[in-house]
Amino acid sequence: MPWFKVDDGFWRHPKVMDLPDPAVALWAKAGSWSADQLTDGEVPKAALRLFNGKPKAADALVDAGLWTPSARGWEFHDWAEY
């Protein structure tokens, strides 16, 4: 069973502190889903509706450097490192 680990200091990281709550929720839901689906941190655009996510929240994650745009949607920054 895969795990999606969240550092206990995530909430106070400079990339996260100014994010709106919908973006943080999207990040957590998408991370859990990506681990479960074994996507190696890739989040397709079509998956946003699964998480009740909005494009504005995804844009906030990109702007914060937590996600990187990809051909199909987005990728978690440094997924393979952690």
C-alpha cells in the first residue's frame, strides 16, 4: 500500500503559508490520489473534478512552486525525491 507523506512542517513552509485553503486541499487530495493510483506525482487535468478542485487552485500551486505544468496536467514538484 503506497503512502503520501506530508511533512509536519508543511503548514509553515513559505510556499504554503500564503496559499488559499482550496489550493492546500487540492494539493493534499491530489497527492493522496496520485500515491493510490501510482501516477508518480502526475495529476491529469481531468482529475480536478474528482477532488472538487478549481483551475484557480491549481494555478496557485504552480505559482507557489508545488506543482509544475505538464502535457497532461501537472506534476508534483520533487515527487521522486520524497
